[in-house]
Amino acid sequence: MNAEEARQYPAEDCLLWSYRLDGEGGGRQQGRHAEGNEGAPGFDWFHLRSDEPASISWMQEMNLDPHVIEALSAEETRPRMAQLADGILVNLRGVNRNPGADPEDMIAIRLWFNRDMIVTARRRDRRLLSVEDVRALIDRGRGPRTTGEFVASLLEHLAARIGDVVDDIDEALSTIESHLGDDSLRPAVHDLLDARRQIAAIRRYLAPQREALSELVRSRTDLLSAENIIDLQNQTDRIMLFVEDLDLARERTLMLQGDLQNRLAEQQNARMYLLSIVAAIFLPLSFLTGVFGMNVAGLPGMEDPNAFGILALAMLVLTLALVGFMRWKKWL
């Protein structure tokens, strides 16, 4: 979409909220362009819906660099860090903790900041609770005081929610392990497949996110204070720990899958063995009933009224003899 097409839509459609942070932890909501803040302490925060047509027009009105506009409005992103224009761009992913959503459906948050302004962007219907956590801190007067502290605070909330999901996966695997001795293994197989899917989906973005954060820490930009760098390094270490935990969880799923396959094979072999025993017992009985059931002349006992009882008794004796033989051979 070009600029002329974007101007056909009102900019308010793309702006979720706008804050003027006072540099002391508090802030107030403001208009779309933050007029009248020249020379005042603090910085501005704008949160956008990047897939709204008016977002491009709004960012152009804010005199953002074309490369920044392109990065913030990209349809698909992966975690990365880049220095663009006079600021820093960071693409991140957070777990989806919205009610009824799958946590592994990770939500992209695009962030560009310099010393005086932060612009965050997300897609329509991709609400990220970690961003709203930062907003809640600002409303309570306990928000970030600088743009660098804002980035560190957002990362802290992202990491906390990712950690909750990693803990849930670990607990789910422990539950699967505790149910391996159950007679029915089908629920465990289904739960294991869900766990493997979650691990693969989350790790897909956490590994590059770890690298992006490491680049941000190594950038040594003057937009980040020494305290900010320490906080970012701590969050990077947490992300690295989560990646290692997911790698360990993936190994556990492989071992659990092998164990489940062995137990399913044992159950199937036990059932086949039981069927074989039953077939071995009834095979000679079926032979006898087949022979004496032939409708031909000359069969013994056809004129004897006691023949059926004798045959039934013989079959019973044969059955007991077969069972006794199998128990003696320890087949039963």
C-alpha cells in the first residue's frame, strides 16, 4: 500500500494507545502526535496495529525513517536486532497467554526506540499481555524511566511468561511419566505429541531471540545505560536457560516416546500371546468337533445315546490336559 492509499484511513484506527512517560515511573495518555512535549522530561510511547492501513501514514507523519517503517509494518518477522536511523529496532516473540489460545502460538512484537520515543507494533487480534503489563506499571507510577529501561522491563515480562510455559511443559512431561504404568497409554501418547509440538514451536523463536538479545547487549549503544545492559544480560541468560530447558525437554520426549512404544509393544505382545494360548487350546477341540460333526455314515457313536456325553467329557479332559501341560511349561 502506498502513502496516498494509507491516507484514506484515519490514523486513530492504527493507534492502540499513546503515553507520555515522565521519566519518574509514571505517565499520562496523550494524543496521536504528542504535541506540546518539546523540552519536557521523559519520552513518548506509541503502540500501533501495524497491519492497519493508516499505520504507514501515521509513521510517515512522525518522520520515521523508511527502513524503520518497513520493519515495523512487515507482515512476518523473526526475532532480530538492528540499528536503524538514529535508533534500534528489536523484533521479539512472546508466548500467547490469552484465554483459550495455544501458548506455542507466539506473538510478534516489533519495537523501535531512541532516546526520546518508543514505537511498538503488533498485528490485529495479536494481543500480547506482556505489553499490557508494562502499561499497567506506568498507570501505577512504577513504569520505566528511560527508553532503555522500557526495553528491559518488556523483556522481563516476556521472559516471565515464557518461563511459565516452560514450567508447564516440564510438569506435563512429569505427568506423562507418572502415567506410563497405566493400562491405557493412549492419553499419554496424545499428551506427548502435544508437548513435542509445543517444544518445537517455542524453541523455533527462542533460539534466534537469544541471539538478537545478545547482539543488543553487545551493541554498546549510548541508548542503554550500564544498568540497562546488566538487566538485558540477565534476561538474555534467562532466555538461554529456557532454550536449554526446552532442549532437555525434547530429549525427555524422545526417551518417553521410546518407553511408550516399548510398553505399547508389550501390551500388544501380551494380547497376541493370550490369543495364541486360546487358539492352542481350542484347535484340537475344533478338530474333534469338526470330525464328529461330519454328516457321513460310519462315524462311531451315531447310534449310542451316551456318545455326546462321552465326547464332551473327552474334550474336557483334553482341555485340562492342555492347560496342565502349558502351566508345566510355564506358558501360563
